[in-house]
Amino acid sequence: MKTKKYIKVNSCLLGLAAVFCLTTTGFAQNPAPAKPQTRPIVLTGATIHLGNGQVIENGAISFDKGIITQVGPAASATTSNVEVIDVKGRHIFPGIISMNTTVGIQEIASVRATLDYSEVGEINPHVRALVAYNTDSEVIPTLRNTGILLSQAVPQGGIISGSSSVFYTDGWNWEDAVLKKDDGIWLNWPPYLSTSFNFEDFSVSLKKNEKRQETIDLFRTTFSEAKGYVGISKPSPVNIRLEAMKDLFAGTANLYIRADYAKDIIESVKFAQEFGIKKIVIVGGDQSNKITAFLKENNIPVVLNQSHRLPNATDEDVYLPYELPGILTKAGVKVAISYSDEWWRTRNLAFLAGTSSGFSDIKPEEALQLITKNAAEIMGIDQYVGTLEKGKQASLIVTGGDLLDMRGNSVSMVFIKGGKVNLDDKQKRLYDKYKEKYGQK
């Protein structure tokens, strides 16, 4: 009897302890992912920015089972047997797509155990960001609050870093969150000039990269072997590195080339074309404005790094980083903007697009495409997302004003594949916590 009583008492204590843990730590957890859409929804009365340059005033957008069924004037919307949400006075935009990030594979820079974006070795085409993506990241919910609904997780390091994948910023695990697996392989082209930093006088100097040709020769060997491997119907044993490069030669995956100097961009593109690779994307492209004719002629899209920065050369116009997206767009080059590897600052991506409109001739609706339509087309996911059109996924955001302006970027609702997403995040919880302590004056 005593034993049974002891067990019963301890069971109660364990139960109370579990409740205590849940109540004390529940506020520190990310909200559960959105549930699948169960009934048709109509958002009506808002200004709808389709993402393809068109704007519908006093519009309505309907979606069912995660798919957009109707977009048009509010008067034309079907409102029977549906959930009608009045969003009059607000704006609806397609979800922002963040390219070239380490979101989900990097959490705290100073804690090595949370960094899963780089592997040892130089040639790693078989390394996949896919299986490293962490949907429990505290950073991801903060991105949703500025409109980022999709993120491309990209491996770093080496000269061939690995393959990236595209994820929704909502999901239970990487299998649940992924939209496109292994969309491309990332290659770091060696620059003609290398940069060195002097910590004594904080000066930066440039010198010729002596190891450049050695790296290019290694690329040539690797790609020659990979192209030969493609011709083997049943390779035995399987070479996992070369196997991972098959999609490049089949034209079903992108080759993302990190290159900034004009000479490096041209040389890297010609290198890829020499091996019959059709889907080539330049990432970085600081001097891409000097070779717009080459990029357009060869149909090479460019994913620019963050533009809220100083120019990289002392003789460049101080506003060039702001103007670069507009220069490329007007030249007929498909361009997207990214925040590079600054994963936590990715939440400001919309404002980079807004700045590009303010410092160039492109209109705000064209600037919106830099982070929606163009990014989707570059990654090959435009049949699902990027614009708000019938038949595409209902991944959209509702804001109080202009998405590209920090004064209007007040996201009130988010739908991913039709499911309404909880917009709670760690920053909001901290605000509520200390508001209780210090109050509002």
C-alpha cells in the first residue's frame, strides 16, 4: 500500500511539474504552424498589388484549399458560403521571397552548435541545406512580420558549397516547410583581385589573386568528371558528389555563381556555358552594371546582395548600391535582391526594394517584383508563388500601408497556402513583457 501511495503521489508531482514547465516556458516557444484551410475565404475591400505590375483598388481575393480562385474588383467576388474578411483600407501583397540566406541553418553567430551552413572540404556539391533547415528557429517568425513568407536556405564555404532549397517560413519540420528541394548548386568563383585588411591602420588593399587559376583548374576537372559521369547509365559505385551535379547538366537546377567583378562574371558564365549548363545565375554582381549588354544577351539573371551599404570602390558613386537594381531592370536584366548571409537582417528585405525605387526610375510595383515575381522565376517556383493570380497558392500578406516603406509595413494578417499564420514572435513577447514592467507613458 505504501508503495502504491508513493507512486501515486510522485505521479501527481510529475504532473504538476509538467504543468509548471508548460506555463513557464510556453511563452518562449514559437507558435504552432497554421492549420490547413478548411473553408473558402474572401478578403475584400483592400488595394491588391498582384506582383506583376497591376494594382486593383477596392479589390477582393478568394482562395480555397490553399489555391487562389478569384482576384478582381470587390463587387465581382462571390460571398455566399464563404468566410468573408473585410480588409477595407488595407493592402494585399504576394509574400516576399528571400533568396540567398542562411535563415533556418544559422541561429546565433556566437554559438557554434547553432551554425549548420558550412561543411569541411572544398568540393561539396552533395551537401544539402534541405536536411539542415530548422523550422523551430526564433528568427523565422520575426521575418513573417515584415512579409517574408519564403526563404532560400543556402550553404556557404568551400568553392562548391552545396545545394540550396526553398522553404515556407511556416511548418512543423523541413519536410513540411519545403516548397522546392535542391533548386541549385552554389559555386564561389575566385576573384581576379583579393582583398586584405590591415588591422593596424584599418586600411583595405587589393592585390592579384595568385591562387585564382589553381581554383579554376580544379573547377574544370570537377565539371569534366561530372559531365562524363552523366553519360554513365548505371554508375557503380555511385559517386555522391558527381551524382549531385546531374541536374545541372539536365537543365533542371540552377548553377548559382557568386561573382562581383565584371571580368569574373563574364569568365564564370562562359565557363558554365562551355560545359552546356543552361540555367546560370550570378549572385553578388557588384559590377554587373558594367556588363548589362552581356547579361541580357546571355539571359543571365542577377541576385544582388544587400544594397543598404557603401559602394565597394572609392571611385564609385555613393548611391550606386541603391541605383543598381534599377539600372539592371531598365537594361532588361532579370534581377532580384537578397540580404546575402545576414540572416537576421533579412526582415528588412522589403525596404531594400523600396530604396531601389526611390533612387532609380523603376516604379514601386516594379520594385516589388525584385522580391516576389523575379525571385520566383529565377528559382523556378513561379507556377506556385510570386504573384497573386488564379491557380497559384494563396501565400499572401495584408498590411496597413506600403509594404516597401517601413512606415506602412505593418503586417496584420498572413496566409501561407491558405492557412492563417499566427504572427507572434520573440520580439513581440519581449515587448509585452517589459511593457508590463515599465508601462506606457
